Amino acid sequence: MLYPPRRILEDTNAPPKFGSPKDIANAIDELKSAFTGETGAQELVNTKVSTDPDDLHTHGFSENDHFPGMSPSVVIYPSTTEEVATIVRIATKYKVPITVYSGATSLEGHYRAHSTGGICVDMSTMDRIIAIHEEDSDLVCQPGARWMDINEILKEKGIPLFFPIDPAPGATIGGMLSTGCSGTNAVRYGTAKGEWFLNATVVLPSGEVIKTRRRSRKSSAGFDLTKLFIGAEGTLGIVTEVTIRLAPLLPTTVAVVQFPNVQKATEAVADVLNTGVGIQCVELVDDIFIDAINRYGMSARKYPVADSLFFKFQGPTPASLKETAKIVKAVAERHGGTGFQLARTKEDADALWADRKNAHYAGLAIMPGAKGWPTDVCVPVSKLPQLVYETKRDIAAAGLLSTIVGHVGDGNFHALILFKTDEERERTKALVSRMVKRAIALDGTCTGEHGVGIGKKEYLVEELGEGTVQLMKTIKKAIDPLGIFNPGKLYPDDSPSQGKPGEDH
């Protein structure tokens, strides 16, 4: 047990009391002393401990979301698990909040500092691949390793394996684990909450280092503690090493087809998936998105402006890909699909898929000078047409403009809502709230893959129920009784009747 029972149980309704400005200053001095090494070299401190204003700003603000920025008091760049444990022990001693930073691709304010400042632990320098076990189809790496870099290194080494979870291009393994992310490959490979993270080495708030399990492909030995940290968003521990599963790298190709409406497209996807053919990805894009790609995309291809599906087929041989394409084309046509285009070459397939992946920047180009509010909800696949239809109607009624993209194979749906003025921003915020509530009412979730962070925590009680949320808070309280790990994220604020346990001031 990490702490005596009395400490866990005492004063459970009191909000965390973080260290004073003097405590933070003392913590920074102790961190600098800890990272000088035996020589006491100042240049070593400068590479490990930063209080540079520009560095602090970078680690507390983001262009990817619309939450108020907050800079940390200090940024630390550890290289080892032992250094992370040292940081945590010092933070605990002075009750200083800790936020973890890495790829900086999150969209829900995950790495904002606490209002009192605190320590930002930047894991980007812990980016090594420690071991590749080709015969076991797994890989051990540090949390700062980027998934795209891992796949590129496997390719360069001639290893026919890849890591299939594919969120934003700059995402790191630690951030992907912590947010429970997914991406376009989820219809074939599932999400981070599947079995893709076999184990993790974690520094707990006590400073203790644990490993969640061994490297074997499966285990029935007690709780699945790896999953305890998947989606915990850095509130329960700091991940310093991960074993990830790899999948066989199979041939793929891409096709696109147009439909009269979202309903027909979604019905076609359900039928396609039920045939059992090799579908790696299937993406729904609306007519506004297609118009944006035609006008602002990077390719010379021009698409019919209609609600469309992009398919990525997967199979062991070129013949199997052709057979899959033939079956999908027939199913699509039964549901009103037209203009089915299959890539002729690998270069053609890459160009088609790049058009789909260019969604964010093509969408922003529709309204020069506008900001985009990215959204993320998920519902049962059968409910997706209703959600998209009602959301598009709501967007039009609000007088706003948005592109729509959906991972239609698993019911995940994104709108990039554009705004310029403060008044339009407020309309957008209200629209996003209605979208989330609409998804929850359809037995869905407030976030399919972006995570909770600051932006979605207010919806968790409505989605999960009071009892489930309180259980999450009980786990948090037991592991992090001081409340210093990423405070203000993930866990909803308590109502006054609950005495506001866990509130962070």
C-alpha cells in the first residue's frame, strides 16, 4: 500500500492544497541541484531544467484548442525513469502540481498547467526504441517515441510489421496511451484500449516505479493494470516505458465512392463490414469537405461534390485487393453509390488517402483567417446518420460553417466548426455542447478518441453516471492523495452537495 489508510481516508472532501509560491521556488532549486550531476555543471542544468519564458509559454499554450493557456513554473527534460522518479519525489515533498508534455497534439487542453503553475515534465527527449522483438511482433520504447517514426524505422530495417494506432502525425506513444486514442485504422485494429499496449513502466505519485505486467501476449494474473493508465491522462502516474504490439504489414489500396446522403453511405458501410472483406479504414466525408478538397487540397484530382466514403482495402495479395474492391463496389451500388474509383497504382492510392488526411487544413482554408473548433463524439454505427443529419441542421441554423469527417466503421464523428469573432466562438461553443449531449442521448460518448482533458469533463456524469465517476475519483484519491498529477483534467468538478472533493484551487 502506498500510503497509510488514515491518510487516504482523512478529510476526503477537502480540495487539494498545493504548495505556495515559496514551495515552488524551493522545488525548482532542488530540481536544479538534482540535475547538476557530480560536476555541478551549469550547462547540464540548462539542458534539463528550464525557466525560460518562451519555453514556459510553449508548454502551457496551444493553437490546437480553445482553452485558456496557463504556463508552468518550470519545464524538466528527463532522460530516464530514475530522473522522472526524482522529479516526482521533489514535487510530492513540496506539493507542486505536475503536468506531462510530449507530442503536444492533444485537442482538449490536456497539458495546460495548473493555475498555481507547477512542474511540466517534457518526455520528448525520452524517445528511444529500446528493443524490437520481430519474432514476437512487439517493440519496447520510451514514451516520447512517435508512432510514425516507429513505423518508418521498422520499414527501414525491412521488418514487415507496423504499429496500427494512427492519431495525429506528431503523436507520441506515451500520449497515445494516456488519452486512449485511435484513428482511421480503428475499424480494423481497434483503439488504444484494445491489446496494443502490453505493459507500461510507470512512476506513481509516491515516487515508486512499477511495471504493470510482463511481456507475454496475454495474462490472467490479476487486474489489467496496464489499462488502468490507458485513458487516465497523466492523472495516476507518468509512463516511462511501454511495450507495444505490432501487426503484419499487408498490401493496401484505396477507393472512393459517392452517395446520395449520409444515411445511404452508412447503410453501405454496415453491409460491407458484414461481408468480412479486408477493410482497414472507411471514412465518411460530407459534401462541404469534398468542396474544400477540390478547392484547397494538394492534389490535382477533382471529386464530385457529394457525401462520400473513402475505403482503404487490405489483403495479402493484389488479387485479394481486387476481389475486395469488386465486392465493395457491388454493395455500394446497391445503396445508391456512384462513381466508384479504385486507385490504379500505389502512388495513386497514396494521393487519394492524402486527400482524406488533409481534412484539417483544407477545412480551415474554406474561411481564410478563421479558427477551427475540432469536435469528437461517437455513437453506435446505426445512430451515426441521425447524429450527422441533426448536427448539420444545427450548424446551418446557427449560421456557422463546418466540414464533417467520420470514422464511419466505428461511429466516430468529427466536425471542424469555423469561427472568426468572439460572438461566433460562443455560438460554436454552444453548438459543440448540443452535439455532445445529442451523442450521449443516442447511447454514445462525449469523446471517441480525443480524450477528456478540460473540454469534456463536464459531460462525464451525464454519460457514465454519478457512481461510475465517483469510483474513478476514489481510484484517483487512493493513488494520488495529494492531487498533484495533472490536476483539473479528466475528473468532473463536484457539485456543492458533494462537498467538492477533488476540486483544485
